[in-house]
Amino acid sequence: MKILKKEYSILFGDQSASYVKHSLKGCTQKELSSKPPFSDFAGMPLVFLNQVHGTKGYCIDTPAAAQIAPYAFDGDYMVTTLLGVALVVETADCVPLVLLDSVKMVAALVHAGWRGAIGGIVTNALHDMFMRGSAPEDIQAFCGPAARGCCYEVGKDFKQLFRETSAFIVRDGRIFFDNVSYITGQLETMGIGKHHIFLNNAACTICSEGYCSYRRQGSLQLRQMTIVALK
């Protein structure tokens, strides 16, 4: 799914243009630009991090910071103020979260698994945007495909890790977790208005077979791409 605006472009990918985890390591920017879905961002530096399910990020405020090899740095979110730089995350059940301020022209892309979400990765990414002049009322948030509460079954021990339990659903004695809902609550707490939080593309990866899902596919290790660039 593509969201194309004058100020930015977003692509929420699916299994049709997916890759095995870390299989793009060693690719040059030219090689990446020839592959789908990256070809939609041809001519832009494509920035990948080595995602570790943590809470640290990588800020791209200079052209040199965008010229890194895929997976060169550990981290799970990126923030940029540069036009024409494509940020990329790989997911297969974790939430790809795009944060955009088209007033100050600041973008962030977050790989938000449950560990990162509970550890404060969303707050960290937003604080980095605030440091670059963004105001909460100007930020839009877009959640992409991820494991949802319809299918993401967890245990009692997992639930006890969370103070906030509204993102849990109990059905027939079984517990399900919705990380998109959990992250939405965090966004609202940080001042992002409900009317600026978009879940249109947040399909469940477990029960929607067009998407990569670690829960459903296991050892295949396929990852779909989410890409965002300021223009």
C-alpha cells in the first residue's frame, strides 16, 4: 500500500516483495534501487538498521549519515530531517510505525515489537522529533501490518509484563495481545491526537496470508518492507 503526498511518500509492503531476513546485506545502493519495492524510491539513499528489538535509534541530519551500508548500525528506529532519504524497516508481526511532521519536515520510522514498545521506543522516537522542532499536534502516525489482537495469543506471564492491560483481549480463557492498540495508547499519551493516528494499513499479519508473519510462517524468515521518505 502506498501513501503519496506532496511532502512525503510511504510504502507498506507485503509478501509479494519480501526478502529473507538480512539477505540484503552487502547490496550496493544501486543494486537495492533495482529491486522491488525499493525501485519506487530509486535515486534516494536507502537506510536500513540491524534491528535488535531494542529502543535505540539512528538520527540522519546530514547527507553523510544516510550513506551507510545495510545493517551497519544496531537500532530500531530512524529519524531524519533530510529530503530524499528513504528509511526502511523489515517486519513480520512487529509493528512498522511511521511518524511524520509535514510542518517542520521531520520523519521517523519505528520497528516496534512488543519489547521495544514496552521499553519506550515510541517515546524515544517522538522525543527525537521534538528535539528537531516537531510539535505533537503536527505529527501524524501511521501503523502498518502487524500481529493483531484477533490472532496474537500470549500467556499470563507475558501479560504481567505490562502495566497497561487495555491492549489485551480475553476470549474463551485465552489471552490475545494487540500491539497496535498498545502503541496507539502511547501515541495519545504523548499528545498525538486520535484524528492523526491512522490504522487503515494495520492488517493482521497472522491471519492475512498476503503478509509475512513469523507466527504463521516460522522458519521461512521472510520480512516485508516499510519505507518512508520526505520529499
